[in-house]
Amino acid sequence: MKKVFKAVGWLLLLALIVIQFFRPEKNLQKGISTTHFSTKYPVPDDVKVILDKACYDCHSNNSRYPWYFNVQPIGMWMDDHIKEGKQGLNFSEYTNKRLRYQYHKMEEVIEVIDEDVMPIDSYTWTHKDAILTPEEKSKLKNWAQSIMDTLEAQYPIDSLKRQEPPPPQK
């Protein structure tokens, strides 16, 4: 039995060494893209600071990487989080989406702040500065609402909000 545990231990160590050679590509884009959120919508400096520290690592095309990203499988796990975050909302590709999408994503920003689900716990474990204060949450929610208000003022509301289908006829 001792030999089995020793063999398993060696196999695990070998696997850990081998995966160090397989690293995910980093999510880095030079500069701000022409489809970045800030090219169309105003982002006050205090809101930009909050987005930089708590959102953009997973919700843009330009993540900051800590040293431990280079240790696998941690880097692979982080890469999955970034891909999932960008799939949900990518501020770098925001303005090339439909208006209904843009409006809805601001509704979701308010929702995830109210539900206290963003930033996710696994991110705040190592990024304590990303834990949002009540004041920061309020600023983000007000900012998101102002974007929604801007969209409502510029476009017909039925083009922004998803219309519920009418009830079935009896």
C-alpha cells in the first residue's frame, strides 16, 4: 500500500511539473479599443478608479496579472474566470453591441451590486482593495443608472427593454 501512495505521489508531482509548460495566453490589449465603453459614455474619475480596481481585470481586454498566474493550474483557473467575466460583460467590446444589450448590461451592473455578488469572492481574497464600500456601490449604481437614462433619452424605450410576449389568447 505504501508503494501505491508513493507512485501516486510521483505521478502527481510529474503532472504538476508538466502542466507548468502549458500556460494560457494573457488577456492584454494595448491602449483603449475603439469599442471600449469610455469612447461613448462618460466615466467620471471616481467611477473609473472603482472599475479599474474591481471590474476591469475580468470584464475587459486588459487584465493585470499577479505573479502566481504563472503557477499552473492557478493560471488556468484564473484564465477561466477572465473568459467567463468577459463573456458576461466586456467593457472593451461594449459599444459594438446592440443598444438593448448595452441597456440590459447596465441593469445587470445594478443588480449584481444590489445582490453583492460582484466582485466574486475568489477575486477579493487576493484583491482586498476590490471589496466595494457602500459609497462605491452607490457611485457605481448611480453611474449605471445615468447610462440607462442617457440611452432612454436618445432612443425609443421599446428598442431598449425586452418586450414580454403577450399572454396567450383563450
